[in-house]
Amino acid sequence: MIVQMLIGDGTQLSLSQLPEHLQLLRTQELGALRLVDRNTVTTVAEEFLAELEAVGLSAPGTHDGAVMALADHLSGPLADKLRKQTHEVRNGDHWPTVVNLDITRIVDIMCAESTELCAVTLSKLPVAKAAEVLTKTPGDRARRITYAMSQTADVSPDAVRRIGAALAQDYSSANPLAFEMAPVQRLGAILNATPTETREDLLTGLGTTDPTFANSVRKAIFTFKDIAPRVKPTDIPNCIRAVDGQIMTAAIAAGLAGDEQLVASAEFILESISQRMASQIREDASELGPIKKAEAEAAMAEITKAIRELVDSGTITLIDPDENAEEEEAA
């Protein structure tokens, strides 16, 4: 009766926030009403108002509501654990959680789950997001998923609901990781600080065992030899600004006396700064004479360290060798 009175008065009710079984029950009860005398309506209204006035606190009232309210105040692992135990998300619909996942996470679903389940997931996404996900899904896999969409015509709403619940539980929170960086970045950072001979020996052995991983590690490593092919000329002045003058001179001297790649990086640095500064560094470097290997590597490492710090801070961006290769092939 209260619902009917509010609707009759033009009030917009938020019944959709109730669990579906309560929405259904309200609909059935309203459908059973016929004519109600004025005294009964008045009595019901007075009782309802009395209960409202007696309310001193309003709490979520459901497990899901409590999790949502407390998530920001609980420890991360416990909050994730509670989310995984959720049974009623947004009135039993877990799909909003899945739809709001970032593109890379949804691509993970496309690559790991059955094609039929992926087809259902793709169908629940907004068109633009679905198109982007499909574009970033490997070709053969994407083709099989699009074919599987033809088999989703008779999927029941309950099956779709259960798929959403399962995906939300499996993909809505990241598994806790022991390391912040991926294995490639961790090993690359270690080898950056390793002497050249040791680094090359380890990479050669790694290439024999796992060529793909070794290639990825080589891309993650940044040494003096990588300056010419991977740093933009306009970034060089900013990169060497914090490097001590004597260290810079020693690094250039060692580079000019080294192999082809070292010479290329040393010349690249000199060509990317003012002619006056470059001439002074060349002159000072020629006066140094031969430099001990350990001192040369330490000096060059200081320059690469300065560059890596700027990359890590987002001040500059290194050139991706793979992108360069693709551009050259396209040309």
C-alpha cells in the first residue's frame, strides 16, 4: 500500500536497488491489492511513519553493502578476500564489475577462458570497448570467439548471471605479488649494474636455455651502447646535465676508444650538445689517454644511470627498437 501511495503521488522509487527477489515480491503483493478502505490506508500510513521516525541508524543491511562500505578501511588482502566472497553485487548482477575492468584484464579473459564464455563477455561490453578488446586479442583466438557468438542466441539469463559472477570473482582483484617488477625488469636492472663480460656471458647462456626470455631481457637492459639507438637527440642535454664533468669526459674518452657501438654512442652524445661543449669534451678526453677498464665502465655507467632515472620518472621516453624495425620494414 505504501508503494502504491508513493507511486500515485508521483514519487520516483529506487526499487531497483533491492535484491531481485524482493522486487518480485513487491510486484506480486501490489498485484494482489484491489480496493482498500480509507481507514486502513490511514492506519498503515501512520504505522509506516512511526517506524520511520523511530529509525536512528541506517546500515548497508547486506554482506555486499558492508564490503563496499568498509573496503577502503580494511587491509588490502582482506578487502580482496571479502570481495571474492561476494554473492550479491548490484542486485545479483556482477557484470558491471566485469565491464569496468581495464582492457588488458578483459583481454586476459579472452585468452584464458572458453570461446563461448568469451563470446558472452564480449556481448556484455559496450560496443567501443568490445571492439578494442577484440583488436588486442590474438588473431586466431579472436576469430574463434567471434564465431562462438553465433552460438549464444539461446543462452539463458541465469547462465549469463552465473558467468558474470564467476568472472568477477576471478578477475576483479589482482593476486598479491611478491615483487613489484616483472622478472624481465628485475633481471634487466641487475644486469645493468653487472660488468660487461659477466652480463654478456649470462645472456649468452640464457639465450641457449630460453631465447624468448633472453631477448626480452636484452630489451630491458640499457647500457652505454644503447644510447645512440634508443635516446632522442633532444633528450641528451637533459640526460647529461647532472653528470659530473670529469666523469663525462672519462666516459666519452672510453667510448671513443671502444668498439663500434661505443664509438657511435659517444659521437651521438657529442653531436647532440652544443659544438662548443662538444669541442671542449673532445679536447679533454684526448688528454686523458688510455683509461682503465673498471674506471671506463664506472664512468659510462654513471651516464646510463642518469638516463634511466629520467626514464623511470617519466621525464623522457626511450625509443623502442622493435617499433623502429617495424617502421623501417613498412618504409
